[in-house]
Amino acid sequence: MSVASYSYQLQPARVRVEFFRLLPISLFVVAFGAAFGLAATQKGLEPLQAVLMSATVFAGASQFAAVDMWGAQVSVLPMIAVVFAINSRHLLMGASLYPMLRDVSPGKRYGLLLLLTDANWAVSAQEYQSGRRNLEVILGGGMALWLAWIIGTGLGVYFGGLLQNPKALGLDMVLGCFLLAMALGGKKSPRVLVAWTVAALASLAAWKWLPPNTHVVVGALAGGAIGFFWLEQKPATDGNDVRGGEASDHDH
């Protein structure tokens, strides 16, 4: 595919808008980054190592799992398996964004995926269901969340004693509530509702009866299977569909 055929052009003005749009949720990311920084130093990582890990890995829950296993002196292969299991949802998240990602060059595409999180994916996926294409939130919102995670880690490394238990303040529920709000918004087709229901039930069953962290994989695969085998008939193209939204974006 030639450079000229990559039709999606990221708009710097929209990237800045999406950066500030996700700033409120990033404040809670700072709190969890602080908890990670504290946990990392307690498990034996040097302050610089903890901050560099957050800057280069940027993986939230899997970083907690990795440092916990690091402190327990678990070998590398089981650590890789656990981290992969926790992050396996990104396989489906990336696949769900492919209709947009295929229209940007490979360099931009994989650069965007480095900043993909649950929060900015939820916003982008919801807007895509509503007929709008928004990769700017992956870049702009991802930058806000990435910086918040690094800042939080640094604060936790040096001032972690001030926030040793974010769960006591209910901060562990903030991102979950945000994602639930995104899931309940947008298009409410039977396919979407069934996929969410099956994923939730499968995840709960796996959490109850299978080894730790496997519920992430099971729920993602169950919901993804519904989406893969239950294909909806595309409506006739008009000015309000996804392609129409793309054209309106470029007109600006």
C-alpha cells in the first residue's frame, strides 16, 4: 500500500483536545502509579528502575503482577506467561480498531498501539460504533495517561507512604466505572449486548473456577467469539456512517 493510500490523517488539533479530554481520568491513574511505585520499591527495584519500567512498559496491572513475582524470585517464563495472560485483552482491542488502523501507515499504527489503554480504547471503540472515527484519542488520551502513570510512579517511589492503599479510598473502582459507562453508551444492537453478556458470564465463571488471571483471557475470547461469528448486516452508506465521518474529518 502506497503512502498516498493511507486515508486517515491524524489531526494535531484533535490530538490536543483528546489529551485534555482524558486528563480527569488520568488523575486517578496518578494514584495507581503511586501505588505501583511504592510496591516496586518494596519488592527491591531501584527508584530509577521503577520509573523506567513504567515509561517503557506502561501496562498497569501486569506491572504489579511482574514486580510481585520478581520479589518472590519467580523464573522468567512463568512471569512472561502471567503478564501475557493479563494483557491478552489487547489482542482483541487492537483487532477491534483495525478498520481504522489499516488506514494509517505502519509506523503510525504501531506507535499508536504503544499508547493503547482500556480507557482510550473504550472511547475510540464507542465512537466508532456511533459512526465516528477517532484515533486521535488513542494518541492524545494515551499521552495523558502515559504521563500520569510515570508521574504517579515517581511520586510513589519517593512519597509512597502517603498513599499506601488506594483501594481504601475506592480509587480502584474509578477506571472500572469509566469503562462500564463507555460500554453502556453508543450503539445498543443485540449483537453488542449479547457479546458483553457472554463475556461477563464467561469471565465470572473463569474467576470462580479457573486459575488467577485466566478470567481476563476467557472473557475476552468469549466476547470476541460472538463478534467473530455473529456478523451484522452493514447499513447502506450515507453521510452519517463511518466513511462519511471520515470524509467530514478530512474536510476540516
